[in-house]
Amino acid sequence: MKKLYAGFHKKYPNITVTFNNIPADSEAQKLVTMVAGGTAPDVAYMDGGSVSDFASKGALVNLESYIAGSTVVKKDDYVANFTENAIYNGSMYGLPFDAETTGLFYRKDLFEQAGIGGPPKTFAEMEADAKKLTNPSKKQYGIAIFGPESGYYVQPFVASAGGQLLSDDGKKAMIDSPEAIRGASFYTGLAKYAPPAYLNSNSYDGRVAFEHGEAAMYIAGSWFGGSLIGEAPKIRDKWATAPLPQDKECATQVAGDSLVMFDQSKNKDAAWLWLQYLSSKESLRTWNVGQADSTELPPIKSLLTDPNSFKGKEWLKSFADMMSCKIITTNSPQWGQIQDRLNSNLTKVVYGKMTAEAAMQDTQKYATKLIGG
């Protein structure tokens, strides 16, 4: 980021950017406190899922007029799936800066040892492969899943089964539909083929299970590939990626970060020049795929469809290809609270303390109280 700033400052020497580093897991709360205290920053790099929440509170600037007057930021070049979280009430309050889809990582060596020819393509194949790859006596399991993050990772399976969690406008909960329950039942049912020691962990801390061969399959975003390349070079030739197995249709999950401007900013014109510079094609390429350790997806079509974007990172191309798959709509300011409830309930399912149906029904009631519908 500071390298990008060096280029920006050379172009606009009269504008100084001061950086304030905040840990990702405490950023949202820190920004809430700053907004309440009247000390919000001019701009922020935040999780895309937080944009609508801050926008709904009047804390962010509607960027539509800035975008309309820009020759750099082209609204129609953004991938629709990546802009969903940046939009509130039909307007863009954030500029997607980096993104990822969710796919399947699998250990080729363990698949070969088990006599499996390739990655699973359907729900049924995934469960059969997970079972075949599981041998508790050797501490080998078919797939790693994580209860505390299950509300996130269950989403592609719900979508693939034909379900949704919220209506397209985000104003009605659809969590207890038969299709949503089917997707949740399948995902949580994989727990019996997962390393028990990691069921209450998270996908980042639990990544060592894949590296050490304790889990033959791993569901994650493209960030995981970068982690493996940097931290586990000894198994570089032993893993590959594939789209997530599907039920009725292919599906994925998207995540990413956006650039926003706060309404409290007293330097809005300068702030926009900084956001615009970061959102140029050159900056997006540099940040997402232009460095050895950068493995995110640039959120614009012109880079995603450029074969030069993935030179040396061909495994990343499959994540870009999944952008055509169905995703779950969670565009609601209350989604963070709903997902926390879903995480808690599905964790109980993973540990056999609740059924998937009951978990989804309870979350449906909770969501309906929050958003109505």
C-alpha cells in the first residue's frame, strides 16, 4: 500500500496520506467508535461485508456522483458479484479493491493413494471421496470444516441446492427453506469425515491440517493458495484446485474488501483522488496479482479476462472462472448479526447437539425479528 502511495504522492505532491493500521478483526468496532466520536478517517480499506452497515448509519459518502465524473473508475467494469456488498439502496458506497471466490483445494497425493482419479464434482462424489479418504487411526481425514465459520462456508452449498438465505433485496429471510436446509445438512454432515481437533477452529488457524496431510480437501478462498505457496513449499506439487462440487448448479461464495469515504471527512476531493488512484487498472493489478505473494482476484472484468493477469499463478484462474457461478445474497445491514447466529447454531450441528433443520429454523426466526419479512 505504501508503494502505491509513493506513486500517488508523486502525482499529487500536495496531498499527504497518513496511515492508521488496525487489526482486521477489530477494525469494524474501531471505526464505529471513531464515527461516534467524530474522529472518523477520510477513507478506509474495509471488509466488503461492513459497507452496507456503515452506509445505513449515514457514515459513508455515496460515491455515485464521483464515479460519474471519473475517467478512471468505470462502474460497468466491476464484476457484479463483487459490487453487491458495496451497494446500499441502489448506490455504490464502496469501491471493490480485492476479492476472492471460494473453491476446493485437494491433495493430489492423498487422492492417488486412495485410488481417486480427480476432485469430486457433485455432492454425492464429495461425500464418497471424504469417506474413502478418512482413516482416523492414521489421523487422516477427508475434509476440514470449521464450526465457528460454518455460517460463511455453508453458503455455496445452500446456493448449489437451489436455496437462498435472504431475498434478493435483503429484506426477507429464506433460511428455513427445504433447499437451504438441504445445503446445510450436506455441509455439516461432512463433520464426520473432518479432523475433530479443528472443528472448533477457523480456516486460517486450521490450514496446517491440509499441509500436514490430516485433511485431503479444504474449502477456502484463493488466499489459501498464497498461504500454501509461502508456508508449505514442500507440498507445492501435491495440491491442486477445483470448483466446489455442485448439487443442482455450480455455486461459490465471494468475499473481499472495499475502499470507502467517510461522511465526516473534511478533505473529500483529495480523498476521492486517493480512492480513484487506488482503483485504477494499474493499481488493482499491482495489489491483487502483481506481486509474488498477492493471490486475490482483481474486481474488474478487464483484468479478470486478461490471461496475462494469472501468469505464474495458473491455479488462481479457476477461482476467476467461478465468477459465473451462483452466489448467496446477504446484502443486509443486519447480516453480520444473522451470520453470528448461524455460526453458533451450525457449530452445534457439527458437534451433534442440534439438527441442521432446527439450526436453520432457529436462525430464520432470529433473522425475521431483525429484518422483518
